[in-house]
Amino acid sequence: MTHIIAPNRTPSDCQPTDREIQQIQLDRLQRVRNELIKRNLDACVLFDPTHIRYATGSRNMQVYSARNPARYAFISAQGSVVMFEFGGCLHLAETLNTVDEVRPAKAISYYFCESFLGNVTAEWAAEIDELVIKSTGKKSKRIAIESATSAAAFELQKLGYQIFDAQEPLEQARCIKVPNELKMIRASLRATEEGVRIMESKIKPGISENELWSHLHQHVIATDGDYVETRLLSSGPRTNPWFQECSSRPIEAGDLVALDTDVVGKYGYYADFSRTFLCGDMPATAKQKELYKLAHEQVMTNIHLLQAGRSFKEYAERAWRIPDSYKRNRYFALVHGVGMTGEYPYVVHREDIDDKGYDGIFLPGMTICVESYIGHEDGGEGVKLEEQIYIGENHIELLSDYPFDERLMAP
């Protein structure tokens, strides 16, 4: 049986020092470079704000940048890193130890350029070409890009480039945590857990789902987090099926209240755990306890099955077997990777793995979320639970540290 270490609450292990942050940023950048070198790629151009932050430590307008190609990072496999920052924001990246140069970005979007878009995109490609030549010392033509416009790729192709998807090397870089990276993850989790405690204390009959959810959002911002990525809080009959977004529904006494945090919190790291609570002072019903028992059993069983060296397919085959009447509404994944948001790997149920999944190996250094959703196919309420885990060489560590609802756990 897998050796499980309890959550680490030691202050020094839940808050990196400034020197550790500097080294974490350098180590993450090196992981990106190593993955580029493995694929014989000369450079990558990153537009995804999560990947930019992972590789450089640069944080700026994260949500805005996710939908506007207005800032990006050029990373040479063995040369310089150039941060192309949004106009007026160049000062934000000037002190980063991962960045060699900061330049103003060319916003390659119709929104910014209108009829000049073609010219601006050609200028963008020419500047990237200049950096590749400068970094490699030769006219090499293998580059990875992501989240850019199609015109950007076409312009690079005109210059003779082979274009590759940057998501693969970035996902592989992110999935193994560098030394002390867990301190950032724990810091994000501890802050989010405090936010959930505040939110749980506000669960009273009559409060709306939206108002309740807002208490977590407020705490995320107050603790230097970024945002909540989804709206996954629901109550009563809206807990089944899962994935019903937070609404204006007033929560009633006796309702189950289920949430998935999905918080991009401190240092840009995901705090991703799920809990289900009971509203009001009345005892839980037998059915509510049964749902909770099944969900808790699924999570605990599947946590104990995690171990370095186990294949995804073997894990799926050994995983807790969902009763037939709950299979149709099962959560889509057994486990998924987690770091700065969800990441590789993504492991689905035994029923789905041949058609929708892939095989691989759980490796030391991965951080994983173990999922459960239990909701009957005929309706009624549902229960969502999830824990965040670190996989070590010969152990796993429970990263999330939030109690289960005692009234729903009671026999």
C-alpha cells in the first residue's frame, strides 16, 4: 500500500523565500529549455499567460492576455529570453532574472491593427526570425509557437520555418516540479483553504449561490491570488448533474452545497480541491450520507493506488469501481495533473481510456488531483470531492488540507 504523508503545515515549507523564488524561476526556465532541446527545437514563442509565467515568472493581465495576443515571450533553447510586453508595461519584466531583454510587443490582432494587421504580422515574424538567427548563430528553422493567430504561423512559414506546437514541451516541462516549487503550491492551497473556511461559514438558508461564491473570490484577491477559473458551486437539486454553474438560486436548509475551487492563487499556482457541505442545522439524510460515503470511498481508494512507476492504464483498471446507477454521471477524469492550472497528465476511467484516453507513467515530481463525483442517473442531489496530491519516489503527500463535513461523514 502506498505510504501517504499528511499535509505539510510548516511555515517554512509553505512560503518560499525571495532567493528560493529566484531559483525556482531559473529552474522552471531550464526545464522548458530541456524539453525544447529534446525535440530539436531552436526556440519557442509563448502567448499563453500561464506558460509565460511558468517560464519567466512574468505576471501581467493574465485573463486579458488569455484572449488577446498582446504580449508574448521568445525563449531560445540555448540562447536569450526576450519578453515582449504590452505597451506601457515594459517595466514589469525588467527585473526578472529569467529575462535578458524586454521589448514592446507587436499586437498581432485585428482588434488592434484593423487594415494594418498583415503588415504588423509580417513585422512580427521578421523580428522573431532575427532573434532565432541571433540565438542560434545560423538560419535554423524549427520553432514552436502557441495560442497565436493563424496569420502568425503563416508568416513564419513564408520565412521557411517548420512550425511545432509549443504545448507539448511546456506540458512536459510543467508536469515535474522543480525543487521548492511545492512551497509555492502549498502557499496557494493554504490561502485558498482559508478562503473556503470563510465561505463555508457563510452557508446559511437564503444566501444565493452567487453571493456565497463571492466570499471565496474576495479572499483570493486579498491574498494576492489571480482569479477563480470556473464557476463550480451549486446547491440542492442543482448538484446533479455536475457542471452546473453558480447561479442566483437561494440555498435552502438541508441542501447539499458542492464546490470545486479551481483557484489560480498565490504565485500563479492552482489550488484545486472539492468539497460538499450541508446547509443549515438539520441532520443529513440517509441518502445524502450514502452519496458522501461513496464519493469519499472513491477518492480515498484512488489516492492509495497512486505510485511512481504505475501506468495510467493499470491505474484506471485498478481504480474504485463506480456502482452502475452512478456511472452515467461520473466525473470525466479519474485524476489530472495540476500546477499552474490543470496540466498533463489526464487519466480517464477504465470505461473510457481506450476511446478517449492515453497511456503513460506516473512519475516522481508530479502533482495530481484525484476526482470524484457521485450523482444518481435518476436525479436527486450529488456529491463532489477532490484532493490534491504530490507523487514522491516512494510516497505520496496529501497537499490539500481541508476537512470533510462531519455531519455527512457520520454513520
